[in-house]
Amino acid sequence: MKFSKKITSLILVVVVFSSLFLVGCKKKPAEKKVSYNGIELTYYKMFDDSDVIDPIIAEFEASHPGLKINYKKFSDFNEYQRVILNEMAEGRGPDIFSMQNTWFPSNYRKLAPLPAALGTPDMFASVFVDVAYQDLVRPDDYGILQVYGVPMTVDTLALYYNKDHFEDRIPSQGKPSSTWEGIKEDVTLLNKEDNSFERFEVGGIAMGRSDNIRRSVDILYLLFLQHGLNFYNENISSAIFAGQQGGVSRYPAMDSIDLFTSFADESQKNYSWNEYMVDDDSVDKEVEAFAKGKVSMIVGYAYTYDDILEQMNLLKGKKESTINKNSIRIAPIPQLFDPDVSTSKRVTYASYFAETVSRNSEHADLAWDFLIELSKKKNLEYYFDQLHKPTSRRDMIDDQKKDPIYGVFASQIGYAESFPVFDYYVYKDIFEKVISAANLGGDAKTNLVDAQDLINEMLPEEGIIATAKAK
């Protein structure tokens, strides 16, 4: 009888948790009102205007009388990083802040994990997509898995293309191929060469260089993952990407570099992009070229769509011609092998910010309570309606897949992956130089070994324990 009562109690705990954190459709049991007078939480976040977040904050404050949540938006990533690191080093800083997904494995000890009373890693895995579990669930100092962040969104790389170009040059197909070898063939048909300095009136795809492609290193990371690269050893105490490995290819890093830079190599049949395709001072780089119709395909995230529209408006303001808005289409990111017939898993690269709680917070439990509210389905549906950022929740995927513009990002979120990056800008600089050296005909193997040595200098000798797969 006692055993039966324990089981019943456990079931009740799970049901209550599910109603609050997972579903968000049932109310908490009636409880005595608590005053939060004098308690303030500070929330730092990148990019999102206060008028988007304020309604959610106001609702939470209304249910917690006396509580005040001070929200601050940052637009400059360098400033954001500097402010948070400096303030946390001084024992203060925000209670709640957003952190890049790839930073969690190396920085989670600076964070307060989700209290056990509010949820477990297994419950997290049932709500949020797998890449979020891999990034945000880490073992603590005792080897116990803990949740260290909650994603409001998970963005992935996809392929933007100009539908008019495909109808004009490849009408039998009408859209991009689903493999990189197919994209190479597409490019040869989409290219329109001329006698200009750029060599192209229209280039097939913006790939191959790091100086005039905004997310060149992210695309390279994508190719690393698609080639089955193990970037680190098992406990992430050493980078091992430069050498021979087993799997999809023997030298996955070199093969990735070769594939990426082939589109900027004039000796290759799929040559379609060079340093002259956009002006040196262009901030928007390949996005500007796409908006002008000078390139048929670019790789980008969900927010790239708004970037294209903004660039088109700027060009129109200068009386310059642009593509037709209706010609902008988005396709899943190409794969190494045909996803329709291959048994190989598909892969795209995930990049997103997740909300987390600082270990310096004096009200960590309350801060986590707010994040649970923030990540409920109703609030993330509102968030998508406002900003069109792809979902992180499993129960929103099917609805978002129907969206005519952003549906692609929801459809490929299940096979999104990432890997730890100890310093985004240092890694970016290292691999931009590797790409540039390859463009100049440098020895890719030597450059990759040098890059590996630089990254190894940054890694902790004790390494980092990798997270197990969600059950």
C-alpha cells in the first residue's frame, strides 16, 4: 500500500510539471499569494526589441506581485559579450541572459541549472528538439545531467534561390538540386559569363570565399558535419579535425575545404564566385548580390529573408534594380548524398541563442520560473508571429512546416547539429584564414594542422564530458 502511494505521488509530480513546463495549458493549484516586493531581475538579450518581450514580462510580473524584470536589448555582439563577461567576473551581471548555443559546453559552470523541482533533462528532451538537448544539457561536477538553458528558437542553414533564374536556365528542374554534386551541375547552367571585371553577369552560387560571404565559416562547419568530421576527441581535451578519420570521408576537413572553395576556383567547372562579385565596402556582401540578381543561390538562416528584403528596399531607394520579391524561394540545405535514396543521415548546421540563468543570480529559482513561462507554447507561438524565428519546440514543428516562407527551417530542424566553439570570433578568424589560404593555392593540410594547433591552445587540459543522447 505504501509503495502504491509513492507511485501515485510520483505520477502527480510529473503531471504537474508537464502542465507547467511542457504544455502550459493548465493552471497551478491554488496557493497562498506571495509578495515579491523589492525583487528585481535583470534580463539581457541580443537583437529582440523590448516591445516583443515586454508583453510576456508584463504577464509574468502580474502573476508575481511586486516583481520587476528589467529588460535590456543589445545589438552589438562584441559589446554584449564584453559586458556580460566583465560583469560576471565581478560577481554581478544579469540574472537572465541569452548565450550562443555553441558556448554552453565550455561555459555552463558559470550558470545556474534548472532546479530539479521544476524539471528534468528527460522532460526537456520530450519538449525541445534534439540539438537543443545536445547543446544545453550538461553533466555537473557530480556527473548528474542538468539543463542549463532554454531555447526560444533554433535556426538552421538553408538554401535561398532565385526562382526566376531556375525557370529561365533550368526549367526542367525549376529548383536547386538536393546534393552538392547536383548544385555543381546547377551552377554551370545558371552562370552567365561576360567580359566584365567580375567575369559573371550572374553567378550560380555565393560560396568559396571568406572575405565576401557573411557566414562562410558557418557553411564550412556545416560541411564538416556533413562529412562526418569529429572535431574533438571524446572528452574535448584535444582538437583532432586536421587528420585522417573514418566515416563518410578519410580526410573530412580537407574534403570540406575543397568542396567549399571549389566554387571560387576558376579552374573548376562550378566556378561562380570571386572577390569582385560585391564591392569591398559592402556590409551585406552576398545578400546584396542576391538582392541585385547577380547570384542565383546563397546559403543563409531564417533571418536572411528579412535581410534580403531590407537590402532590396535600400537598393530601390538608390534607384537601383532588384529581383522580384516573389522570386525568393528557400530549399533545404543540400546534402552529400541524395536524401531520397540514401540511407545516410541528413545534416544541417544549427545556430541560435538560448536563455539561461547566471550562477551569480540571487533569485535563480525565480529566474528559471520565468524562463519556463517564456518557453511555453503560447508564448513561442506569439514570438514566431512577431519575429518569424523558427521553433525550438517539437509540438510546434508541424504547424510551422506549413508556413510558405519559413516552413523549410521547421522541416529540417530534426537533423540539425552543432559542436562546441570556445570563442566564436577566434574560431571564425582561424577558419577564415584557412579558407583564404586555400583560395591562394595554399597547402590545405598544413593550414588545417596550424589551425588545429591554435585551437588546442584554447582547450582545457581536463577536457569536457560530452552529453549522452536523450532517451
